[in-house]
Amino acid sequence: MEKAAAVEEEEQEEGAAWAWSWGAGTDGQLGNGGFQDHHLPQPLLFPLRCRGRVSFVAGGGAHAIALTGDGEVFTWGRGTHGQLGHGDMENIPHPKFVKFFENYSITCVSAGWNHSGFATDSGQLFMCGDGSFGQLGAGDNHPRNLPFEVAYFTTKHVVRVAFGMRHSLVLLKDNSVYGFGSARRGQIGRCARNQKFYNVPKLIDGFPNCKIGNIYANGDHSAALDESGQLYIWGRALIGEHDDDRPQPVFPSLSSSQVALGWHHALVLSGELYTIGAYRHQKLDPHVSSSEPMQRLNPATSSHDHDDSSSLSTLVKVPCVDGDQVVHIAAGTEHSALVTDKGAVFTWGWGEHGQLGLGDTCDQVAPQRVNIGDKRPCSSASVNVYCGSGFTVVVNSGLAAD
Amino acid sequence: MIFLFITCHLAFCIYSQTRFACARVRRGARVLLVRLARARRGARVLLVRLVVEMSAYDEVEIEDMEWNAELGAYTYPCPCGDLFQITLADLRLGEEIARCPSCSLFITVVYNEEDLVDAKERPPKPAPRPVAVA
């Protein structure tokens, strides 16, 4: 078996790269075989058989999970809390097939700071990694180094998972949203006073009569998007200064199609691309509010009285990228990335670990084009970008195996 | 003769009073300078604290930090993927900055003296062992 694993590891891409990563790499999270930061795109060492099949990558604190179109799962990076699901606590610097799921078909994955979750096509939820804050939903606070099925959901059908730093959100087929893990900032909904965490899933109520399309989490933030494009946010304050333990409908004038959360900012795609919050995204430009390409909108929340005077209370339009349409977005803790309809990748925000992939460690306030070094023509449908805390991954899935 | 004596006495009085006044003024000035210096130092401390608070990545309560026995420090996730760290000894010295060993970011730690006394008497609980689920 050891031999088979070794063969699999050797069976890596030899031809032109189709997946890349850059940024913080000291835990092996770049999946390029090393344990160093890289400021420029590096080939991500997926096994050859993954070519053209990677449909999604979830980036955590320092680990990542890749999902293929036919339900296989690969993990790499920091494994100190068992979050890679291989039954040990080792860091692994290249994508490794999670053998536990050989006989399952996984349809959704998410990565928190040090925990991982996997939903199967039959609606089961498996978790592994750090459970200190109850974020595994196991009823205890122990870590697990092999995926286990969360008993609470055995009679329910899980369709989506989204994990923040220390909390987990789960969307069921029946449209209900559950949360577990840290409750300190309201990120898993309304909790009893002094209850710092829940290690058993609890229903997050407060959504109006709507069909939830997707859920999002990062840091201590939580968000959901309904099918009409209405955005709901709760948890640590992104708008105003007060945390919210009930999902708040925000920006009713926007019909959003995608959302990406960071630790102090969020990206909202609604035809145009907007950011909420700031930190490194605007730090270098104090006059950003008066500059031409930025356009502000009021959040105009319906039921809650937010502090609208706060500078964080507005959406800021991201300067357009050569007039191209933005088709995919992703957010790390303090950096952002997008893919245009022409398949070009842009990054901006915090760059200290090279997570912008521009060859340096500078911060950027506006999107900058990343030179992937991929000369082949590619369409927007095939290129996608994903972020972990301090790293970025790009996959061109349009290239089927030869 | 009496007139001369009175004049001399008066002159002496004026002289000694002036000297006394001068000394008082000098002492007053010295006190003022000391106070000014103290105020400046205070202002500098305030300024440093303000700058630290303004440039700190975040402000985190100690109860949200995790005790890491291996590092001998309280830790909190850093956005780079590593951990902000501050030792119990540093906290007891009044240090309130937790730094990340991998990057330039730091956070300010919010705590009460009593929390530290508690920490001394009640050693932080060890991390639970991983459970392998077959």
C-alpha cells in the first residue's frame, strides 16, 4: 500500500502545468512539493489523472481540499490537527487522495482554519481536524484525524458546507441553515448568553421566507445568498461596528450572484464587483473615497439599525479591469482574487507573503494581473481562482487529459 | 544714623526677599519643567499606544486566545496562516502585543490582571489527544 501511494505521488504532471499556487507555503499549503513562500505562480502537483477534473478547491488556514467532478477528494498543507483526513497529523506538500472517501462521492467541501468538511451526494456530512471550539459538531471538543460522519445530520440531507476560522455552517436540502463551533461573534446565530461555542449543530433562524442558494463563511463572518440574489450577513461586523447574531438582509438594491468573505472584508459580485470593509485593500490610498472609479452605495438594511456613518458601512466598487466582465471571485483573509471573462487572473490586497503572485511582497489597492505563464488559449469557463488564508490557487480545468 | 540703618535693613530685606523669590521662581520653573517633561513622556506613551492600536491588525480578548503548551504561549490565528503569540511571562510584565513570527503583523491583547492570576493557579488545560475514528 505504501508502494502504491509512492507511485501515486510520482505520477505527477510532467507536461505543461494546468494548476498553480502562490503565497504562504511554510506548511506545504502551496502543494508544489515544498515548504516555502512563493511570490510567483508555481505548478501545483496534482496527480496526472486529476487533469481537467478539478471542480473546486477549498482553502483553509494553511491547508487545502480539492474536489473533482466525479466526487474524489485530495488534501494537502498543514495536517497538525488531522485536518487532511489521512489518519495522521503530518503536513503534506502535495495533493494526496483521501482514501477514506474511496467509496463515497463527495459533492461539497470546505476548509476552516484547521478543520475540514465533506458532504456526500447522499447528503451525509463528514468532518475532520480541530474541534477545540466544537466546530466538528461531534458533541465534544476533540480533534479527529480521519473523517467521521456527523451523527446529527444522518437523518437529514446536507447540500452545502461553509467554514470560518472556528465555526461551521451547513445548508440542508430542506432550506434550513445550521451552525456550530465558536459563537462569540454571533457567527452561528442567536445563542444563550455566555455560551462561547456549540459543539452540536443548532438551527440558525431569522431568515425570511426565501430559498437559500449558497452559504459562505470566513474568519468570524457568515453569509448566505438567496435565489433572488439577496445577501444576508451575520457574525462579526462587516457593516457598521456591531456584531449581528441574526441574518441581516443587506444591499436590497443589488442582485448578487457570488460572494467571497475575508477576515475584514467581503467581495460581492452583482454584475459589477464591490467590496465591503477595507484593511489592506485600501490602506495605501487615503483618498480612495474621493477617487473616480470608486462608487459607494448605502447598505440600506431593512430591519436593523446599522451605524451608517462608519466608513465600513458602504460598498465600494472595484475599479473595472480593462472593461472585462468578472466571472469568478475569491477572498483570502486579507487578499482578493478574480477571473475575467477572458480567463485572466487578477489579485489585490495584502501581499506580504507573495499571495498576490506578482513577484513581490507589496500590497495592492486595485486588481493587478497575474502572469500565470499559461500561453494556451483559455476561456473563463475553465479558469477558476481559490484562496486560502495567505495563499492563492488557480486551476484551468478546461484541459482534459491527453 | 538711624536713617542709614533703616536703609540698610530695607536693602537687605529687599535683597533677601528677592533672592527668596528668585529661588521660588527657579524652583517653580524646575517643577514646571519636570511636569512638562512628565506630560511629554505621558503624551509620547499615549501616542505610541495610539500608533500601536492604529497599526495593530486586530484587538483580541485573552479568552479568545488558545494556550499552546508546545510554544509556552497564548496564540491566535494570524491571517498569514501562522499564529500570533504572547508568553505568559510577557503578559505578566504588562506586554500587550502578540506578534506573528512569520510576518509583520501583530495584535493587541485585551486582558485583566486577574485573568493572569487565574492562569497562574489554574494551568491551561492540555490540548485533547486526537481521536482516530475507524
